Amino acid sequence: DVCKRGDVTVKPSRVISLGSAVNISCSLKPEQGCSQYPSVNRLILYKFDRQIHFLHGHFLSSQVTGLPLGTTLFLCKLACSKNKEFRICGAEISVGVVPEQPQNLSCIQKGEHGTVNCIWDRGRDTHLYTAYTLQLNGPKNFTWQRQCNDHYCDHLDLGINLTPEFSESSYTVRVTAINSLGNASSVPSTFTFLDIVKPLPPWDIRIKCVNASVSRCILQWRDEGLVLLNRLRYRPKSSRSWMMVSPTNAKGRQDLLDLKPFTEYEFQISSKLHLSKGSWSDWSEPFRTQTPDEEPTGTLDVWYMKQPIDYDRQQISLFWKNMSVSEARGKILHYQVTLQEVAGGKVTIQNITEHTSWTWIIPRTGNWAATVSAANSKGSSLPTHINITDLCEAELLAPRQVSANSEGMDNMMVTWEPPGKAAPAVQEYVVEWREPHSGSGTQPSLNWLRSPPYSVSALISENIKPYSCYEICVYALSGDQRGCSSIRSNSKHKAPLSGPHINAISEEKGNIVISWNEIPAQEQMGCILHYRIYWKEQDSNSQPQFCEIPYRVSPNSHSIDSLQPGVTYVLWITALTAAGESPPGNKREFCLQGKANWSAFVAPSICVAVVIVGIFSTRYFRQKVFVLLSALRPQWCSKEIPDPANSTWAKKYPTVEKMQLPLDRLLTDLSIPEEPEPLVINEVLQVTPVFRHPHHPNWPDRGRGVQGHYTSEEDTGYSASSLPPPKALIVETGQLVDLYKMLGSRGPDSKPGHLAGPVTVFPMDYLPTHEGYLPSNVEYLPSHEAPVTDPLEELKPQQISLSIFPSSSLHPLTFSCDKKLTLDRLKMGCSSLML
């Protein structure tokens, strides 16, 4: 059906060698041309999809050259119009080469019971179908062959087993390649049974150590019966190089004397049938096992840390590193720790722990030493002895100029200088580093390494993480003495992710004390170098003020003394690393309630006090001040008081012949620092006065008071505290002088018309007077009838004080009247009182 319209022929052949030419012919069958117009039949020859020749008619022929290797498709089509073509027939032409001679023919038989399998090199590709035939010839006219039908055949299993009974007999094998263009055969290969048989790998490998000791271990395995030679390789699992052993006639057994204890080893074995003939078997599957434990060797690397708890106790923390596998020589089951006081030699504490650290609390007195040893199933290591002394007590041994620089993401180079004159005494350096205590209660891991005395640098890489801050301390050791210097550093840093959180603001002596929580370690992003405390007034648009505090000076609290009392401030804190500043922490408002700073007022107050004392020590200024104060009296003090002569109380008690007025009550009333109550006059005395000339020779000298009251020439006032004591002055009617002035004050229980207490009668010579206050024509007392003054009272110390009465009122009464003094003659006002 495909070629029903015609045929395509190829000459000389459809399979040609590279470079050959072919003739391709296309012919139409009768009545298979174009039905309407037979004369317009147009034959077209295509090479794949490309037109290479055409012709009008019923027959077409074309010669084709230069075909490439491989297969080329030619098609013949009939075109009856421009848009319509009919397929007539087609042909595939294959171009190839003659097979090359197969090379490197070899055969092998796997194990005593395996089959013969041969391999060879085919040479170049023929691009044609090529068949390979493998033929084996042996003793006693033995012949065996098998053909390989794969297009790319380069190996073939003959499927026959050679037996040891013909182990010395020779065998010959060859391979022949055949295709359409020709054939080629390999050179014959001759071999014997021992030459081609490859033993199977050993199996069932096991090891046994005598007396559970690595001093002698026996490795055993199983092999094929004809094996004569073995080779053994083994290595620790952590190693990349092999150790080799080539035993002869081992019979599946080999003694090993150089294995290490508590080490995982890997073993592999290979076998061979003859010393010089044949090939080695493949390596066996790896056999892995761990050798037995042995008693630990070496000593532990021990370090310590001291922390005082109170005045008589301290905490000792011991740390030690894990032993290496070669030193531990087994699984470490526990550690034995002994702590003892050196002086007494008595063992204080013994402990067994599975951890690599141990902490205990001991007294701060005495010298202490510790020993630590490691134990496995076979025994204990030698103890490491270390004296517990102050790590930084010897200042002369302190290394100088300690610094740390980043050496990548997880390394830091620590450098230092020897401790001056004490450098020759240094026996070794210890470089210690750890993350700062986070306050969470967990002890940070301690890391350290030891450096010889001639070294001044160390690369630390153990447990170093980027963006973490480390406390680095370099110790110089000389016997039991230690000196140290420390710094803080990080391998990589950037600005902190968050700011400190203010947890409290308090007031103390006019200052504020701010406390804050440290930034979480995972957000510090390096070593904090400074804190900045910002503040500004609430609702203010001005730039905030700040103070910068070094981290070591104040890690979580600080005092500020520059805030004004009564002002509300907003405060916040940031932290700084070498890479930059953190975002602000939480903001807190605070108002300082304390008093103003006294230092701002002490100096002015002293100056004012000195000036005032200086002014009042001068009489002139003192008098001027008194005049000024008198002028500043309130107006209500100048208002007139109603005339007491018109009161019913005065009419009811017209005359009293004998009265007593205690001055102590008056003193009490005058000393009350409250607003005075209105003065109430309770009784009126009418006596017959004896008048004398105002300037009586017996008038008391100026500067002399009554009953110890003293007025100087500079100060003429009286004080309430200087009034005479409560003595009663008895006056007879018509004798000596007419007395007046009964003052009464109403007590809490007094009633109108009743006296609140006894009345003291003053001599008229001493009654204060002023114009409009009392008559001024009263004569003085006779000198022989003057009140007697107690001479002891005159000897009492005189007091200088200001009186409630003005000095102008202290002169004798100068008015004259009848023998009886009545209230209609009396006028009282506040003008006689002194504020």
C-alpha cells in the first residue's frame, strides 16, 4: 500500500561504505499518474524534507554522492498541481565502515564456581549492525562459542565454568566482528585456570582480643579453599590512611599487636590463588569494631574560678577538659574530685561527678588545693593537682596591653605583652574566655587554653560565635601566684537590635536614679561599649539632652543630677556597640519632687544674713526700720474704740477699793501668737489721786524698768516677757496715789459681769499714755511711797526686747482730775500699740 503508485530502486546497494555513490530511480506504475492530465506528471525526489531533483514524465533517476555516516531517507512524490503531492515510494541508504579488529581481549572467572566472562575494545563505531562472536578452545578439542547481538557489544559471558582439574591446561579465546561491509577478528588470547580465576572476597570477618586487652587481638575470616595469599588493610575510623599487612598462607587468621584501646577500627581483606598468577579478589565489605578500654593515661587540664559569697564564705568552681581518645583509652565513667585545706592536710571534700565541672562552697580562710582524676572501666588517670589561690592577686604579674582582634566569623586573635620585670618568672599563660553572665542563673561555659611563657598571642576558636560578646582574661602563672588582665571583645558585631528596658526611676537626695534591664544576649549583637540616657521635657520639641556612660562604670543603673524639680521629663536609654547605636528602649515619664538644690541658696542666704545683722547693729538704721513699721500698720488699728464710760459694766461697778490684777494672766494673753480678741474692761476703780509735778525727782532713771524690765537709750520698747512678776500692789482709798487701769480678759468659762481672774493694779507712774489715751496731769508718786523693789530682782540679768507699746507712750501721766478717776475720762486706741 505504501508503494502502490510506483517503485524506488537503489544501486549498487542500500548499504554502502563511506564515500561511495548510489543511483536512485523512481518510476510510476501504469495508470497511476495524474488522472486528468497524464502529460503533466511531475516526479520529485526528496532527501529527507529537502527537494534534490524533479522531472516531468513517468520515470526519474538521480546519482547521489557525499552521503554521511548513518542512515539517509529518500522519498519520491508525484505533483499534479502546485498545492497537491502524492507519495510514490521511498528508500533508506545506510553508510558505514568495516569493523576494526577487537583489542585487549581478556577473560576472568569469579570464584572457583563462577563462569568465564570476557571483555574487549570494539574500536570505532561502524554505524552499521555488527555481530560479535566469542569462541573458546581448550584441551581435548574443547570448543565453545557464543554470539553477542547487541549493537554496542564489548563483553560477553560464555556461561561455562573452568574447573581446577585442568588448572595447568591452556585455553584460547578470540572474538570476531562481522557487518555488511566486512569482518575482523581479535588476536587469540591464551590462559590457564589459575590465570583467569579471581577469588571471591573473604567473608565472616571477626576480631577477638586476648584477655580483653589490645596488646594482642586476633582477626579471623573465611576464604575459598584454593586461596594461598591474603592482604589486610585497617585504619582508625577517624583516619584517612590505611595500614597494610600481606600474610601468606594465613588460613583465615591474623594477629594484630599495634591496635589502640577504645578506638573504632575499619578492616578489609583481599585474597589470591597464586603468588604470581591470577588476580586479587575484590576487597571485602568493611568490618568495623571498637577495641577494649585501657587505663587512662595523662592528666586532666584543670582550671578554676573563685567567687566570694559573703565575708567568710567563697564559691569554688572547678572546670576540666575532656581527655582525648588516646588519653582516655575508654569511656570515662566519672571524675573523682578532692578538695582539701593545705595547712591541715585533712581531706575536706571528696566527690564523684559525671560532668566536667564541679562547684562547692568553702571558708575564705586558709589555703586550699584540689585534685581531679578521670576513671573508666579499667582504672583512673593520675590526679591533676592545682592550688586554689586568688587569680589576680599579683599585680606585678599582670600581662600588659591585652587586645583581641577578629580573625573571621568564629576566631579571635588575643595578643598581650609580658609583665615587665616579672616576665622571666612567668611559667605559662592561660587565656580564658566566656560569655558574660546573663543573669538567668545558669553559669556561662568557661573556655581556656594554655600558652608557653615565650608566647605573646593565642588564637581562640572554641565556642566562638559571631555577634556574641566575650570576657577575655589573660593570666600569667608563676608558681602559686597569678596576675591577670582582661578585656571584652567579639568576633563580629553590629548595632544592637533593641534598647535597654527601664524598670525603675527613683529619687534620692535631689537626684534621680535610673535602673534598667540589660538587653538580651541574643539581641546585643556584640559588646556593649556605652549606654546613653536621653531626657527632655514633656511635650517639648527641643532636642533631647543625653549623658553617655561607659558599660563597665554602670552596667544597669545611673544617677542624674541635672533635672529641675517640678518639671515632668521623658527618659529613654540606648546602647552602643562599635558598629552603632540601638533603637530607643521604653520611654518613662518622671517628675522630680524634691527640694531645690540647697547649694544654690546657701551663699546668698549667708550674704543677706550678714547684711541684715550689720544694718540692725546700727542705731540709726534700727530707728528708721521701727518708723517704717509703724507707718505700715493696718488701718483697722487706727479706728476709734467706743467710749467705755458709756458701758453698763462700768456703771454697775463704779468703785473698787481693793483689787488685785495678776500679771501672769496678762503675760499669757499677750504671748498667744494668734489674732487677739477684743479687749474687754471688766471693772473700774475710782480712787483719789495725789498729783505731783510731772518731773518728780524720784522718777526712775531712764533705762530702768519695773521688776527687772530694762530699756536702753537705743531701745525704749517693752516686751511682754519683761513685765513684772505677779505681785499684788495694795492701794488704800485716798492714800499715796489714785490707781487706775483694771484690765480683764474673758476666759473660756467667763460670763459677762464676772472677772476672768484677779486684777493687778499698776502705779499710775508706769501706765502707758498717749494723746487721747489717758489724762496726762497725774502727778508722780512720792519718792518715799514708791513701790519697793526686791534688790535680788534688780541683780537679775536684764533683757533687751521689743515691746508691744511704742516708746513714745512710756512717760508719766500729765493730766489732772478729781480724786476719783472714772471711765468717762478714759479713751483707748490701737495707736498706742506697736506692731
